Amino acid sequence: MKAATVVPGRPESAGVSDLPEPSPDAGELLVDGLLAGSCATDHDVVHASHGALPPGQDRLVLFHESLGRVRHAPAISGFAEGDHVVGVVRRPDPEPCPACAAGQWDFCLNGGYTECGIKELHGFGSQRWTIEPRFAIKVPASLGDAGVLTEPASVVAKAWEQAELIGRRAYYAPRHALVTGAGAIGLLGALLGVQRGLDVHVLDRMTEGPKPELVRRLGATYHTSLDDLGCEPDVVIEATGAGEVVFDVLRRTARNAITVLTGIAGHDRTLPIPAGAINDELVLDNDVVVGSVNANLRHYQLAVRALAEADQSWLGDLINRRVPLSSWTDVLTRQDTDVKPVVDLRA
Ligand code: BGC
């Protein structure tokens, strides 16, 4: 079978490999790959800043955002042939880790976790893959291709959950939400905000392309400058990872605001910031800033529910570039109009 593979950190190695057909271990599902979604993390794995080969292997099967159809399921697996499934990205640390042991591998304490298509485990960019049922998420076939949005939506579901859990520390009745960045994470973040009945504002630098209209169709408000916001957000889902945006936002939030950071943009960037003023603002306003990465099973289930309740035509429009497996490396070159580029594993 064909697979999208790479040696992490060696972009020239990215290509299509012929790999042996996978054979499921006892109890595992055998899955036909349908789509693999692409995001900035894939770019980072290919270009070195992130990612590691599976031990003893000379290539990594790329892609952690998946959608597949079950080809074979053991009788007691809870799955049946034809089910649409998504693979959980992170797997618990094989060394004892109390958070992983409690099913909270997204809060792994010792960093020994593995991640499919990123860190030491093969991903889902192949024509077939196998998976233990406990790490497979059933998605309604009615979602169609939008099922591939389950993994990014799980990351966003965790981010919203973090805001809500922290909100319980005191009286908290958020009205205005700000989402920074209108990529797939930002747009899905905005969707979950609208589903919560909030007045949602989305910031992005693009003035053209599909993003302004996708935000408008959600019933949210699109901005290209924070100066035009017209409100102080009670909750922020930050999805740019850009220091300039992060620290600007922190000075514009309402009292008792919660800002959830989900983006990363490189460790080596420095930026002059008014650190003292930001400190005072955080203290005097009881503001919280929290980082959020990855997702556990509960967040995948929340994601499936949110996607199922969304306008299906809007969701479908997030997937706005398709590349066949034979030329998958094209997804690594970002285009300005990209929202969620996907690799078609059947083509
Ligand atoms: C993935 C997460 C993963 C993170 C860090 C993100 O792109 O969606 O599942 O934990 O990268 O590797």
C-alpha cells in the first residue's frame, strides 16, 4: 500500500512509500484511509522543529488528522465494517504517569507520551491503518468528509472546556468571545463559541479569500484589527501563536477574563512587550491565561457532537483544498486561501 512518509527534519525525504499491507493484531480494527487533514504541525514535523521517528524505523508515516472506514472489526470491538472512524492522536505514556493512567494523556506529566504521525508512532497518511478500538472514535457517516475535522475540533473542545472549568472559580457569565486566527482551529473555536450562545468575534489578517465569509455565515463578526473590536472579550481562544497578538489581546480583555492559548509559533522569536503593564492588568482584573494542547477521549466525543450539530454545508466549506496521496507534499506549501487542506488517500 501507499503511504505519505518522511524522515522528520528532512524535507527532501518527504514522499510516497510502498509499505507492506498492515495486519491487525488481535482485537484491532483494520481501516481504509479516506482523508488525512493537514495543519502547521505537519509542516513542523517535516521541517524539524517537532516530531520523532518510531524507534527502529527509518521513516514516519505522516498525518495525525484522520478519517477512515472500518474494513474489518473484531466481533466484540464495538465497531462494524463500514463505520467511519478517526484515530486518537496521543497515546498514554508507557512509563508510569498518573495523568496518562487516568486517561488524561493530554496532561501527560513526564512528556513520555507518543503521538501518531508526530512523535514515535506512525500516523494516518496511508491507504490502510490499524488501530485498537479504545483509540478509535466513531463518527457519524452523515458528516461525510467533515469527519476529518474531528481531531482539530477535539483540540478546540478541550480549549473551551478549560475556559469553562476555570470560569467556575467565581461568578462568570461570559457574553463576548474573541477568537484570534481564522484557520481551521480558529473557525472551529468560533463555531463552538456560537453554539454556546456567545457574541463571537474573530480576528485574522486576511482581507480576502474565504475566511471573512465563513465567519459571517456562522453569525460571528470578522475583524482585521483589534482596534475595531467594539467590546472587551470575557473569553479568548488564541489560535495564532503570534506573540504580538497574544500580548496585545491580554491588555484588551474584560475583568475576570480567561484566555486560552492553543497556538505555537516558534521558540526563537523575541518581542518587546510592556511586561509591567500586562502584569498589572492581569492582577487587577483577575485575568487567567492558560495553555492548552491535545485532547483526550472526552474531547473527541464533544467534538463529534459539535460537528454533528453544525451547519453541514459550512463545515464542508472548511475543507477547501484536496490533494491526492500521489502528490501529498503539495499540502506542505500553504496557500493564502487554505482553511483545511486534506490529502485524499483514495486518489
Ligand atoms: C495536534 C495535537 C498535538 C500537538 C502537539 C497538534 O497539531 O492537533 O494533537 O498534541 O500538535 O504535537
